[in-house]
Amino acid sequence: MKMHKEDFNAGSPYSSWLKEELLGEVYNSSMGFKSRGLAEKYGYHADEETESVIMGIQKIDDLPEILKKIAEDIIRMELDENY
């Protein structure tokens, strides 16, 4: 199944899933989430605002560029390699 940006808009099941996956990446398993090493790959370091930013997005394009790259990699790895 081909995934589209709209599949991750707020309110969709994939939106909640992606937010949890992003939290796992940026907090590097410290909260019990799975990490794929993407935060390290892009040199991203979470700060006190990171969780609020991730949880507050309405669509992927709302993310800061580096978090958007991490999100897109997660989608490619887990759901659609052609995303």
C-alpha cells in the first residue's frame, strides 16, 4: 500500500503511531521505546520542547526539518519503503 503525507494527519491511526515512534527515536529508548539510531544519524538531540513539538503536530510538514527526515525514514523502514 502506498502511503501519503495525508495518511499521517492528526486524527488518523497512523498519526498517533508516528508520534510514538518519533518519541522513541529522539529519546533513544530511554522511555522504553524502540530506537533505530535515526536521531544519531541526523545528529538530533532532544530538548525539553521536543515532546511538545512532536505531540502538537497536525501533519508531517509541521515538524522541524530534521524531525521530518526522521519521521520519513521511520515510515520507509516500517510501512512503505517507497514513501
